[in-house]
Amino acid sequence: MLQLPPILWYKEGVDEEPVPPAGRRIMALDMGEKRIGVALSDETQLIARSYEVLPRTSRRADFARLAEIAAQENVGFLVVGLPLELNGTEGPLVPWIRDYAAALAKALHLPHTFWDETFTSQQASASLRARGVTAREQRGRLDAVAAAFILQDYLDARRGGLAPLPPAPDETR
């Protein structure tokens, strides 16, 4: 998948991608018009898992539930999937997703980054089918599994040197 340029990071004027804080979870979102897929990393930031599919109602309600998850799960960073076209250009939902993510990150006081979500819904569907989940049953889980694919790709890229790693814990404590 494609890593996006640094012009998309949390604060305007910042030239570098923010680094997820060590020891805290990363939350990934697969944004849709009707649902938000949520995935979380473990605290070592190595493994992603699907967490929840949040039915979208209003920004206020969405943000409240996502804030609840962030607080309960010790989240320190957000990764938001962006639907890019196959040629790398931005899809029609990208402006809305950018705006939504910026407002959410500000409300939760969390840094965020964007990550290419190309083919993650297809990967999620194939993964669920391989586990015997029917197309009808997938509806309630697909977006969270897609968010886990987005997050795992981000985590793997960080380990491969394509995205920054958190600073080493201070060993003087």
C-alpha cells in the first residue's frame, strides 16, 4: 500500500509525521458514510485486531463513542484510512474523511496520520469468507476487519522503516 505524503499530518506546518507514543495503543478507523470500522493495536504496537463497527449517527455521538474507546483502551494515536483510487489519486470521500479525522483528533487530543486503505474491504471480506462467515453475516463485522487490515499494514510499514517508530522508553526511570 502507498504511504501518503507528510502534508496530511495532524498539525498544519509540521514537516514530519507524528510518532505514536510507546506503550499506548493505536486506533485505526475505516470510515464509511453509514459505519465506522474500529481496530486497535496491542500496546507493543505489533498486532492489529478488529474491535467494533460503530453505526454512524452524528459527529457528536461518533466522537463520544470513539473517545470512550480511546480512554478505555489507552489509545495514544489514530490511523485513518483514506480511499485512494488505483492510480493513487484521492477518491471522492477523501475531503470529508480528512475534515472528520482532523476534528476527531482535535476533540480527542490525539495525533493522527492517514493510510491508504486500497483493497482493505476486499481483504476483509476474503478473510471473513475463509473463516466461514457468510456475506450477510459480514455486514456487521466487515468494517472493523478492514480497519484491522489498515492498521496492520501501517504497523508492518513502521517495522519496515516506512513510517516512524516510537522513541525507545527512557531506561533511567
